[in-house]
Amino acid sequence: MKLGIYLDRFQHAFIQEDYFFGLWHPKAITFSEPLKIAEPTALHRGSNWVLLGNRNPFGVTHQMPIHLRYHKREVVDAVAFRGYLLEPPIHTWSPSPEILNYWMDSREKEHNGIFSVVRILNRGARLDLITDAFGVSPLYYRKMDSGVVFSTNPRFLITGNENPDWLGWRNLLHSKYFCTDRTIYREIRRVPAGTILRFNGLRMERIQWFRYHELPGGEKSITENAVDTAEELFQGAMRRCLRLGAQGSQTILPLSSGYDSRRIFAFLVKHRVPFKAMTVRILQKGMRDLDARFASQMCADFGIDHRVIEFPKVQEFVDYYRFRRNRFSGEAFEHTWIIPLMRALPGEPVLIFDGLAGDALAGKVAYKKPEFYSCHPRARVEAILQNLIKNKFGKVLDPFQWPTIHETREDIARFLERLPDNVNRAEIFFLLTRIRRATALMSQWLLPSGHTVVYPYLDLDHVKYLLNFHPLEKLRYSFQERCLQRHHPELYRYYGNRNFPGHLPGEDPWLVYQTKIQMVKSNLQEIRNHLAWEPFTRLLSPAGRFLASLSRYHQRVLFMNLSWLRPITDIFLTYLNRREMIRLESFSMAEMRER
């Protein structure tokens, strides 16, 4: 197989990004040009594989996410590791011997952590792509010729001739995140969660190392003892996460006024762990300034160093929005506010505590709808599908271009039906979709190289314990709230974005509306600037074309059509602005016969 890689695009475009990229072929790989790379990118290769990623910019050793094992100066095994494990405590920037010792151990075990791993074994004979239990750390792949190209971000896998995945587009348009392992490109897929994808010669094998059917069935009721045990397990998870901090590194807590980050705050304060809190001022629930207001009160009362990052102005936010769209390959439309927080991180290694999945597991459960948990199993599937893929947008989409609502729901149903057929199915599905394919991306893809982000609520002991309890119980009695009330009453007493006083004044909602309008106006103008208005409108019905055209000139019409214009222009522009990163210049005879 002969390949070309645009190494200059890796080196210049992603200089601050924490990522790895690689390719593997069962035989030899040749390249159209010599592979030359400069700092901070590191590149290693064998006769049939290549791995590259950014080095750690902090410290003297300049660690990297690629680790090699030698025999007489020859590389016999290679590991790319991004993320962390709790037992033993190792992370992306840990010493190579520790990472190799863990991932070269062939014994079957349960990996407690958040990670993406690539193993190339036996002098390149075998390739393993490995994801964590809930697939929170992203890993993508595509097949080229008889080989495989893989990376932690799908935009690194783009060739010059990508086909849209229309089922993925329709799924994303409706639910705002992917509910399967699709991407917006037909040939690029996300590695399934809790899985080893093994390539050996021309054979691919899928091994499910994490077994969802062995998780608790969610039949128990919540008692005071259960609340105490949940708190004990959470504190154990926090202690394990703290072991991942590098010597001399800072601990950072992105602090909202909700319960997820407040429980982390409570642990750090109680155990006198030095840390700094950071909050982005955003408007919530009636345009109220809640997080920055109440987080500041908590930090002031407990003497915690706290930085409030002001919400960006309209044009700055639109710039962030465009940056997020390109960095995320169109995979999520939310939480643009986290960009200024990540850019405000100090110029030294930090350990970041993310409250991801706290509410989904220990709060008011993932789907706050009793019918998802009280009906017949097949009816539960139907309820989830009806909630995710509502019968809308039909009037503005070209029916000959897009899959139907029924086809989109059936695609997601096939994914759903692989999960345990009990009341926890919706909970696990929520973790594998919204948490994995939307919320987690904020800290995964915006994390600068050299830092470590941890998710204490996703400690497997903690997750398994909480899944013992019926979702309807968690709807009535939030573990988050009861743990704070019972074990940290001094913090429970504060107002937050869940229980703020009703008389609290809100800001003018036009500030937010203006930002949303400007984002879509910017998208529509960008499409025009690319001379792509005609291909864009071919996706739309006559009514959709009329409304899109009118929205360019009439702000009121644009405002009334934000719900579909924003996601569809995002997806289209992501596809339109794709950059070729790799090119396949020759094929094997088998591949040529297929073509």
C-alpha cells in the first residue's frame, strides 16, 4: 500500500492538541514522500505501521503518547495511549515502562479508566484498537486498502473523496449528537465502547471486553445506607483520581453551581487538597447569572482561589463557535462556552476534575420520563426513539436526499437492542450516546497537550453500584442531592442552578437570541462565500429553500427557523470545509478487484 500524509497539516494546525494518529497494514507501507516532522510532534514507524502525536510541552523529558518496546534495537511492540487508568494510576504522560507493562499484559482484566489505546504487536503482525468501558475517550478508524487508519479525532482520517453518511446526518440533525457509532462520513467509524477491534492479517475481530449484560439490573430501592455507600464509593473514586496528578501540578475544578462539581468541591475542601476553581459566566434558566454568582459565594466563604471567566461578546462567541465546529467535526453543537475555560488553563501541567455523568448516574437520571422505565421492554425502546427522533423537519428537507424518520429510528434501534433488556437500558444508552458522543467531547477534544482530565463519577465501582437502583427511585430521590444534604450540609445550603430563588432577576433574553442569530447568519454567509449555496439548497425541499433564502435577509424569519437551520448548516459546513489529511496512491490487487 502506498500512502501520502500531509504532515505539515498535522504539525501546524494541531500544535496544541492532545491527540494521536496512526496507520497499519498487514504487509508493507510505502510513502510518496519521506516522513519528516518537527517538534512538538513525534513520529515513529515500522515496516507496516506509523504512529504520531504531540509531545508533552511541560518538563524536561518531553514525554509523548507513543511508547515502544525494543529487542536488540528493533521495535517489536508499540502502544499509543491517551487518557488514564485508576488501577494502577497511569495516564497519557506516565513513564513508558509503566504504560507498556500494563498494556502488554495479555491477561483478561477490567480496565477502570477513560482511555483510547492502540497496540501494535509482534513486529507489526497484529493491531488492537481499544476503548474504555463507556467509550468516553474518542477513537476512530477507517479501512483503506487492506489496512487501517485510526486517530482520536475523525478529521485526521479525511481523504480527498469523502461520502456523506446520510443516516448519521439525519440522526445528528434531530438529536444533536450521534446515537450509534457513525460519523458524518460514511467510511469513518467510531470504535465501539468497551471493545477491542483486532486486526490480524486480513481478518478483523470484535472483542467486547466490557460486558454490559453483567451490569446490575436496577431493581433496588434507595435507603440511607445506600446513600452512605454511594458517598463512600465516590470518595474512593476521588482519592484514586488524585493519584494521577503529576508532582507539582495544579488541581483545577471547573465549578458550576450544580451538584456534580459541588460534590467534587466538597471532597477537595474536606480533605484540604489545594485547588483552583474556574467558572465561565453564562446565562441560564430565564437568562439568570447563576453559576458564576453562586460558585463565587461558595469559593469566597471557603477561601478557595476562584477565577470567573466572562462570557464572550457576540462576535467572539461566533468565532469560538466556528472553531468548535471545525475541531469537533460537526459531532456536537453544545457547550461552546468551555473554549475560553480551556484557553485560560495555566502554562503548567494541571489535573482537571470533570463532573461528567454525575447527574446521569446519581442525579435525576438520564431521561427524566417515568415511561422510559415503567413500560414493557419494547415499549421502552419505542419511547426512547420517539423522544430522540421526533417527526419534524419533514417540511424543510428534500425527501429524496434524506433517509426517512423510520429508517433513522431503525438504525438507532439496532444499537439499542444490543444493550441489556432491563430498566437500565435507557441509562446505559444515555452514557453511550449523549455522554460519550456530545458532553465528553468538550474536555476531550479541547484539552491542550500535557494536561490530564479525570471523571470521578465514571469510576467503574461507583457506576456499578449506582446502577443497582431503580431509575424511578433516582427520579424521586437524587443521590447527588441526598449525599450533599447528608454528608456536606455546609455546601448543600447554597443556592444553585437547581434551586435558585424565583425573585432573582434575569438578563435581557435578546442577548442570547442575538448570539444564536449571528451564528446562523455567519453560517449562511460562509456557505455563500464558498459558492456552495446551490449544493446546500439541494438538501432542502422547496419550502426549505424558500425559508433559507428568506432568512438571509429577514432576521425574524431566521429566528423562527433557528431549530433546523443551525444544525443543518453546521453539518454541511463541516463537510464542506473538510481538509484532506491522507491519500491512498496505490491499492492491493484485492482492493482493485473490489473497486
